[in-house]
Amino acid sequence: MSSGIVLASYTQDYDPIGNSLGLSSIVAVLPLVVLFVLLGVVRMRAWLASVIGLAVSLVVAIVFYGMGVGDALNSGLLGAAFGFFPIMWIVINAIWVYNLTVDTGHFDVLRRSFASISDDQRIQAIIIAFCFGALMEALAGFGTPVAISSVMLMALGFRPLKAAAVALVANTAPVAFGALAVPITTLAAVTKLPVDDLGAMVGRQTPILAVFVPLALVFIVDGKRGLRQCWPAALVCGLVFGIAQYAASNFWSIPLTDIIAALASALAVLAFSKLWRPVTPPDVTEQGGEPQPTAASGAAGPEPTGGGTATRVEERVVDSRSEVLKAYAPYLIIIVVFVLATRVPPITGVAPTKPGATGTGLEAATWIVNWPGLHIVSGTGAPVSTTFKINILSAAGTLLLISGLLTLPVLRIGVGHALRTYWRTLVQLRTAIVTVMAVLALGFVMNESGQTQTLGLWLAGAGGLFALLSPILGWLGTAVTGSDTSSNSLFGALQVSAATSAHLSPTLLAAANSSGGVLGKMISPQNLAIAAGAVGLAGREGESFRRVLWWSIGFLAFMCVLVYLQSTPVLSWMVVA
């Protein structure tokens, strides 16, 4: 496809100010500062703050870095395209499947199924907020688990603030592999590191965190007494989840990691509950007849099902085995579809690895294309990859769409109903779509112009101590944007740049960005708003923030120490080679 025309390319300059990496870094960080201030201080809506941050990144790229207007806009367009496909394509179809179960009442059947395991709120917190929340994170992410879990807990008698706090803290360990590992996929795209290596490395960090999260949940529900009386179940849950998450991410399937871990931990708690039951004081049993505030739909996330009022009459409903099976069917179908699509070679096929190559199996409908008109050269003179992958059949979002279509006859849903629900889902997620596309565009502009590399070179001045600080970047990114995916897009390339300059493992620090990011999820304004809206306490996000802040900081300190030790001979054996 040669036209004989030599296309101009942009060469990255990591010190545009000249002989002052510190001043160049101040300029490079402006888009992030603007984004953080607008979200965290001004409390502007996420989509608008993201668009303004994107505009600032374009100005910095053009005015200070000398990037052409066309190249800057084109870089942002590439990022926005990636933000929609595959990222939001996954979220749209996952929320669609969830909305179908709500419409048919099968989500309520699922909730009652969980409640039947135990009437002890501490065990319910583990099962619903951690295990089922992890499954929701695996399938959708982006605030879905917080909205759904908090409403389910409210329906079982939890106080509103406690339900919100439990749901927020529980939504940690699964986040890095959420939405079928979209954060890891995004991290691989912006860092150019193998997705399998990144997934394996994150799978050697967050599983350790997972061991302690269920213990934290029982403490939030019932303090020290809860730990004394329920630690065996919490420990079983955390250990099984951590082991399953490690095994799946390192040896089997990165997209299915959280699904496997969530189901394994739920089954473990169920089996353990048959053999052991905690002493349950009256004040932590189900308060079914006590009136609760009505749950409201969260403005920043998917609409939760039902209200917050639980009555004993409703809780005494006995669902038939066939109805319970139908309630679980969508998730079982998703697992089967993904196993067939990712683990059966004739179906999976072989994906193309470069533009012009062809694939087999599902990957026969996969194309890798050079993004039109974008030609970037790094500061070292090497070309920067600006390709875009279109995998129509093998994309996780498409597999979710197929799973949803297979679910229709099982739940007896007509095509018209399914289409109306799909449109409602698109409307429901419209601001989330804009936000994610804008944040990804911002990240790509910073990466392609060289702003990210400037910050990386400056931060590398910390040397080996940068490993101690690395998770904090991911934590800040997620805390502000509400998304580990967005945080990875913003800081993933920066982590790699700093790691290379400091002679540390790029894979380790890139993974640390995602692992640290999961701990910023619970204090992000977006998630706090979702939780407050779901439990009917909109406007009282500050109370939830104060309840979960120290958990976030404490877990972050643990992650910083873990990553630092992994960068030293003490735990270097844990690092993916």
C-alpha cells in the first residue's frame, strides 16, 4: 500500500524545556494536576473533568512538546477508540446481562439464595460483598459490584452506612482482574509489555491482599468480637480466593481469574458453613423486619435492583430449584462460553501478531492495523507502535454478548425486551462511556507526545526507592478517576519508564501500578457516590469516606512494602522473569 509519499513522523522529546528535567516534569504533569483538582477538589463531574484534562494534555503536547496538531488529535483518537473497544464494549454487554436478570426477577432469586446460607450478617458480608462482589467485578467492574452488593446487604438488614462501607472495602482484591481483566489488558497496551507477564505479576501481589480483606469485613460489621468469632470462615474465604486468583492468573486464564476465584471462595465458605457455624449474638442476626431507607439508583453507576427495605414476608419466599438454577444460569453460561473460547484450541485459534497477518478459529476475525496517519519515533530513535487491534469474535465484550443471547431463551426473554434493555443500558452508561474514552485519550496523548516518559525519567531519580512509591501512583490514579483501568492508562507507561531508568523490573512496577490502584477504588469520589446513592444516602459520601479511608491507607502501606521487597533479593523470586 505504498503511494511513494514519505509521511512525516513526530520524534519524542523528553526534556522540551531544555536542560531542566524538573521544569519539563512540571509542564508534563499539568494534565494530571488539572484532572485531579477538578475531580478531587472542585468535584466536577467525571466526564467533564476528563474532557478538560484531555484538552490540557493536547495543549501541552502541541505548545511545549512541539507535537503537530494532527498527531496530537490523532493520538487522542487512538486512545478514545481503545476506550470504547474493547473496554466499554465489555462493560456495556456485562451490564446488559445484569439488567436482564433484574428485569426478570432472577437477581432477587440469586440474592435470596445467598441469604439462605447464613443469617449471620458477618458471614453474609463475606459471601455477598466479597465473593459475589468479586464475581460482579469480574464480569463488569466500573462500580457495578459496589452498587449491587450494597443494595443486597441493605435488603438483608444492614444499616446503610455499614452496607456502603462493607461493599467499598470488599471491592479491592478483585479489581485488577475486573471486567474480564480490562485493567491488565489496558496496562499491556500502554506499556507494550506481554499481557500474560503482567497478569502473572499482579497475580503474585493481590492474592496476598485477598487473604486479609474478608477479615477486615467481619471487623467492620462486628469489630473485635466479629474477628474472634468469625475469623475461621473469613480466613478460609481469603485463602481460597487468593490461591485461586494466583493459580488462574499464572497458569490458566487471566480474563477468567476473578470468576474462578470468586466461585472457588464462595463454594469454600458454603462448604465450611456446613461444618462450622459461629456464635451469633442477636445484634448481628438478620433484621428483616426493621425498616430501612429506600435505596436509590446511583447516578454514577448502574441502577441497583429493588429497594432497601427488607421484610420477613419477602425473605420467607421459597424459590424452586429450577428458578435458582435460572438465576445462576447467566453466570454459568458466561463461564462455559469463555472456557470454550479461550481454552479449546480449535475454537480459540491463533491470533495474528502484526498488521497484515491472519488468524485462525475465532481469531480469523481479528485484524491488527497501523493507526492511520500516526507515526511516532521515541527519543532513542526507535519507532513507537501505534497499532489498533480489532478482534470482533474473540473480544471479551463479544463473548459476553453471545452469553447474553444464549441467556435469553433460558430466562424466557423476548428479542424486543432484550433490545429495549440494551438501549436502556447504553443510556445508563452514556457518561461512563464518555469518561473512559476521554481518560484513555488523555493517557495516549501523554504517552505518544513524551509527557509520560518525562515524568518517568524524573521519578527515576529516586532510584531503588521508587519501588516503594510505585503503588502510590496507581492508588492516586484510581482514587481520582475511580478506575484501575484509567489509572493504568495514565501511569502504566510512566512506571515502565521510571523502572527502566532506575534499573528495576518494568513488569514489577507496571503490575504495582494496578495492584496499588485497587486500593484507591474505595475512596474514589465515583465509587463513594455509587455507594451512597445505592443505599439512599446521596450527599453523605463524606461519612463513607471517613469509614474506609484508613483501610485504604493501611492496605496501601502493606502493598508498598510488598512491592519494595519484591524489588530486592528478599522477594525477587516472586517477580516474573
